[in-house]
Amino acid sequence: MLRKLLFQQTPKAYRFLSTQSTLPLLNKCSAFSYCSSSQPEIPPSNSVEQLQDQPKNTISIDRSGLYNPPEHSHEPSSDSELVKHLKDIIKFRGGPISVAEYMEEVLTNPKAGFYINRDVFGAEGDFITSPEVSQMFGEMVGVWAMCLWEQMGQPKRVNLVELGPGRGTLMADLLHGASKFKNFTESLHIHMVECSPALQKLQHQRLKCMDEDSTAEGVDKRFRSTLAETPVTWHATLDQVPTGLPTIIIAHEFYDALPVHQFQRGSRGWCEKMIDVTEDSLFRFVLSPQPTPATLYLMKRCKWAVPEEVEKLNQIEVCPKAMDLTYTLAKRIGVDGGGALIIDYGLNGVVSDSLQAIQKHKFVNILDNPGSADLSAYVDFASIKHSAEEASDDVSVHGPITQSQFLGSLGINFRVEALLQNCTDEQAESLRTGYWRLVGDGEAPFWDGPAEQAPIGMGTRYMAMSIVNKKQGIPIPFQ
Ligand code: SAH
């Protein structure tokens, strides 16, 4: 089953088909503890506890059906620029780096990060996302944004922000779908938050942007999307998006790319999993002998959990960047008004061990060829909810609900019916399979083509959550 899924042009989520429900039973420990500061000083990196000795039952993903790369096949022969850079960081710091730092460098290093220099999406790329599966995805997100704008009292000027827009397909479909609703589109200033120059370029093309005269110094260059005659500006971070206007924020498969810290329960309590280089120049996992700065986030996350949730786990992932981003985003919505929509795969609770590497639609080893494979982790929706509530009393958090519920309530069924009225047989097949992939669960029952190409529904694997200013009431369709 898994093998079949991976050899299709599978959506990104399929890498997680064996979710935590397939975890082998993990050892129970009674109390939450972390490596105490009474531990000895951090020894040189080569004496840090190696993870190869850890019991096998801490690995949570069933990879039995997957293509199996040889363990540690990363020969040092011709190190890439990124590998050299990672090894230099470890060498000059005199010790291992966290999994989060590794993940951040691998994905977004300004010279050689996975996302930085190329288009990684689609059949020819490494994975496929929902906006690339069907235009209906972006259109439905557009319906959500318009409904929220109505609830906001149809403000004359609104910032519409997309975090991590990939190829720009979601925003293009949103604008296409909304272009008849002039009051809405005329109110918009679009802000694309994207760290990759290559993807910024693709987004610019996808939105059919023209230059707009803006010569003022210190002001970001503005473009105009001819899809709905809306101004568009690009930024590397959310902080660069101007405040002071009501704001609608969309984050689809953005949170899963934020770097996670991994902790493992051992005889000394919770220790952070780090990445080091062996004497023969290979990357390896080690355990930090002392509490690390990220331990504060672990403690914070565990305080939000019920004790039983933590007791059953031997590994925990925390994502400080997700917590901090949500805090910033919720503060902004609390002050400026508006709301955010977060769609991703994940859990509504503590995440154990979900970090995965995918290259050309196949699982690969996390430590192999860094920069050539996507790294991503389950999103902890409960942590997002707590971070937002901590940031502002003026926001409310709704969901998560499944993507299937979200798109269904927004009317995707009517949309697919309408599109099917006026299309070729080939388009009809593509619409039906796209629809199933977005809202279905498991293999499509109507499929009569080759079994290994059957469309797989991901409607229950993805979840949607919304954070809104309380003034607007409950957002559609979370009532
Ligand atoms: N939302 C798109 C793409 C998801 S992939 C879709 O669903 O198709 C993640 C996207 O986030 C990519 O565009 C990537 O370049 C961007 N990204 C990842 N980390 C980022 C960061 N720290 N800052 C800004 N953009 C980031």
C-alpha cells in the first residue's frame, strides 16, 4: 500500500500515511523531567551520547513498504556546498547542532536550501500539494476569505497575506474565482511571504504581475496582478508586512516546513536530539548531555498537555518557530482585525516523531544529501491554539476540522458539479480525481484504471484551523 502510494505523484501528506496510530507501544514513564543542570559540563562533541544505541522502538514511522535507502549512505566523497556549510557550523561551534537548525539550513539556507533555487512541486518535482491538485482548492479558500471579509464589515482596504505560496497557484485560483466580486478584490493588497527567490519569480508569473510605479525609498517594490487588478508585494517574513490594516492570512503547508526540535526521553530525562559529524565525516544523531535553550519550549508545550499525553511518549517534537509565528500573527489580528486560515497535516496534540525527508516522491534518509530532499514535520494544532490564545484576548481559535469538512461546508460539491457541466471527458476525469484527492478518504471507489494509479483521498489527513478577531464572530465554516 505505502509503496504504491509513493510511486504515484502523491501529495505531500502521503509521506505520513503511517501516522502515530501505528506507533509501536512506547514505554511509559511516570513523570515529566528534563536533563538536570547538575549534569557535567558539555563534553567535546565526540563524547556526546550517540543515538545509534537507542532502542529501535522509538522510531514511529512504519517504513516497511517504502523504498529503503541504505542507512548512512552519505559518503563524504564530494560534499555539496550545503554539506560543507553544515559541517563548518558544527566544527566551528565545537559541537552538534539541533535538528531544528539542521532543518532550517537544509530548507532555507540562502545559497543552497531545498526551496531556494528551484521549483520543487509537481510530477517532475519532489511532491504535489492541494492547490496543484485542483483549481477548486484555491477557489474554496477564496470563498472562505470573502466570507471573512463580509464578517469584517467589508473594509475598503485589507491586507491579504499568503505565507509560503509555493508556485502561487492557490493565490491565482483565489483571484480568478473572486474576480467577479469587485468590492472584495478592489479592497485587497496582496502580500506574498516567500523566502525563495526562484519561487517568488514563479509566483510573479502565476499572478501575471506587471510593474507598478513606486519609487519611494524604503518602500517594498509593488506589482499589480492583472488577474484581478490587485497590488502585490513580496516579503521574506511576516514581520515585513505593514501593520495597521485589517489582515487575512493564509498558510497552506507552511507550518510543516518550520524547523522542529526533537527530544528523546532517556535515563537522564528529556534530552534534545542533535546532529553531529563522525570522525569519518558522516552526519549522525547524538543526544545533548545538558538542557538546551529549546528545552524551555518543551516545558511550555508539556504544560499545555494533559500529563497522560506526555507520559506515553518517548519522543516529542516542538516547533518554537510555529509558536512564535502564531503569537505574532494572533497579536496582529487582535490589533488590526481580520483572521488567519491554517491548513496542514498534523495532530491536535503533542507530536512525537514525525520529521521526514522526501525526494522525488520517495522517502529518503533525513541525513542523506541535505538540500536535495524536502524535510517536513506534523503540525501541532493544539500548540498553535495555545500560542494564539496566549498572544491576545481579542482573538478566538476555531478547529481544527478536517479538510473534507472544511471544503464540503464551503460548497466544493456544488463547484465540482458546475465545472463538470462544461468540460471535456479528460477534464471531467481530472476534476473527479482532483475532487477525491481533496475531500476523499483512502482509495477512490469509482476508479477503474490501473490500481497503482488510483487517486487517494487526503480529506481527513489535512486539517483546517482559523484564528480570528473576536469582533467578527465565528468564521465560516467553523460554526
Ligand atoms: N503553499 C504552497 C507551498 C507549500 S511548500 C502550496 O501549498 O503549494 C512551503 C512554502 O513555504 C514554499 O513556498 C517555501 O519556499 C516557503 N517557505 C518555507 N520556509 C519558509 C520561511 N521560513 N520563510 C518564508 N517562506 C518559507
